[in-house]
Amino acid sequence: MKIPLIALLSLAALSAPVLADEAALLNEARGIASKMPAKLLSVLNDEIDKGGHASAIMFCHDKAPQMAKALADQTGWAIRRVSLKNRNPKAVPDAWEKRVLEEFDRRLSAGEMPMDIEKSEVVTLDGQKMFRYMKALPTQEVCLSCHGTPDKITPEVQAKLTELYPDDKATGYGLKQLRGAITVKKSM
């Protein structure tokens, strides 16, 4: 069956604004997702310089969620960090995030550069269209003191992790492995 040219042109005209909206949302989501890790890393390095890694864990425990909430309040996007091996019990991924994190692991295994791994999608959740975006968080050298293998984590750091996160699953990482992602979403 042939589709009349006018029908194709009408469909294209209707699709163009949606695609433009999605492109604008993607750019906005990328900007928001890049702000959080950069700010977090800057403040984390300051905390490490002041009191060492065990002291910096308190920052991650208390201040990182506050930073995400402040950015969410400022931008109108829901923002959080998630991981398949979470440290914070609030960082458990939902079904979409879990699927994307597993996809990220496959993409990394296939040779994709960890800093380039991202995903965006328009989904319907409870009848509401939502724009979702995730950006991979590769493990950097500074991360290994708290997220690395047992030989990288000092007894002092391990004691603080056990105290604050008794069900911690977020250790055993090597350099440039994906320890999670920044996830942002917004209703459309």
C-alpha cells in the first residue's frame, strides 16, 4: 500500500517539533548531568585535602544528596546517582535505569570510551510522557580509595564505609570501570 505524499509530509511536519523538543531536552539534560559530577569531584577533592578519604566519606554521605537536590530544585529535573552495585540504599536503579546500566556495561565491554556512554529516551510512566537521560560515571583514580579493590581501601576508610553503609556493594572497581550513572528525568 502506498502512502500519499501529503500524508507523509503531514507526518513529517508533526514529527519535527517533537524531534526539536527532544533535542532541546537532550542538550539540557547533558548540561545538568555534567554539572553534578564536576561540582561533586571539586568539593570531594577539597574534602580529601582537608581531612583525608575517611573524612570525605561523610561529605559523600551527607552533602552529595543535598547537592543533587539543590540542582534538581534549581533546574526542575529529578537528579540522582544510581549503580548496579550501590553504596547508598537510595541509589538502587529503577527498571529503566537497571536496563540502561546493563547496556552501559555491554557498551564498555565492546570498547566504547567510558566518558562517551550515555542514553536518552522518551518513556511513558504511569500515563505520563517523560524524558529520561543517563550518563555513565567511570571510576577515576580518586574513586579507588573508597570504591576500589581491598588493597586500595585503607582500614580507616573501610571502617567508615562499614559504619555509614553497612550494606555497601560499591567496592571492587578498577580504573575506568563504570561504577554507576547520573540519571535525570523530566515530565514532558
